[in-house]
Amino acid sequence: MAADGINLTNQFLIAMPGMADERFAGSVVYLCEHNDQGALGLVVNKPVDINLGELFEKIDLTLSDAALAEQPVYFGGPVQTERGFVLHDAGPADEGEAYSSTLNVPDGLAMTTSKDVLEAIAHGAGPKRVLVTLGYSGWGAGQLEDELGRNGWLTVPADPAIIFDTPVDERYMKALALLGVDPRMLSQEAGHA
């Protein structure tokens, strides 16, 4: 649980219009972890100028699945942008430790940072649905709660179909639709009732 008692693990953060930090403007972030020490998430709708095939070549792996090789790599956030983060379906309980560095999100997906998941994908044995990012989004203790209080983000339980099955240019709108929100009705101003 976070310091104020809310736990946003396995939820989307949806950037409000007027997000002050340009890196997050129009972003949908999948929160992998949220507790009293802070939060960690991956932006799921900001592709960078490299695809999976090119990334795999850079780390001396061959990706034989042509469709997968064409998938974009994403900007996961401004922290550790030289490292890869793989968001994927969680395996069965007995496969929970299949990779050497995996964070299993309760009732959600899994995020792996070790190269062994990429090696498994290259050999056709890895997770079937993946989203690979460079970097992650991180917040210190109380920082995310402060941003929420200043009307920076909307939150909603995550839907993996938005991450894996929705075209990238539709993810922001689909995430808002989970709340029944029309983006034209959103205001940049925070208010109090």
C-alpha cells in the first residue's frame, strides 16, 4: 500500500490534458508496482524509432518471427533509458520464476528485466504477448500521490487488451473509455467540491 492507503498496482495512469511534463503528455502508463516507497510503471503508448528486430540485432539475438520483429519498442519512461523492460503475460503459477528477474504484478501482467526473456522470445519459447520498453517511469514515496492530487493523472484498472491488442494511436482514447470519459470534457484545472 502507498503512504495514503491507495494501491494503484495493475492500473493505468492516464495523463490529463495540460500535463506539465512533456515526456508524459498524452501517456498511458501501466503501473507494475505501487507501495509506500513509491511507484514503478511503463508507458505503453509512445513508440520510439526502433523495432524489436533491430533491438534484438543490437544484443546479438535473431528474432525469426517477422510480425514480432516489426513491433515497435516503446519509451517506458525517463529512468534507465538504456535498459530494456519486457511487459508480458504472466505465466502459470509454476512458471513464476521462469526468468531470472521478473516482477509478477498481482492479478496482472509480469515485467522482466533480464535478457533470458528476450532469448526465450528469440527461440519462440517466450511469452506470447510482449511489449518492450527502453526505460521506465518511477516516482518516489508520495510523489505520485502528489501528482494525482494536482490533477495530473486519471487512474483506472488496467485492461491488457489495450496494451497488446489495441493500435498504439488508439490506446489513450481506449484507456479513457474505460472510465467513460470524453477527453473533450477534461479540464486542466483541479477543483474541490
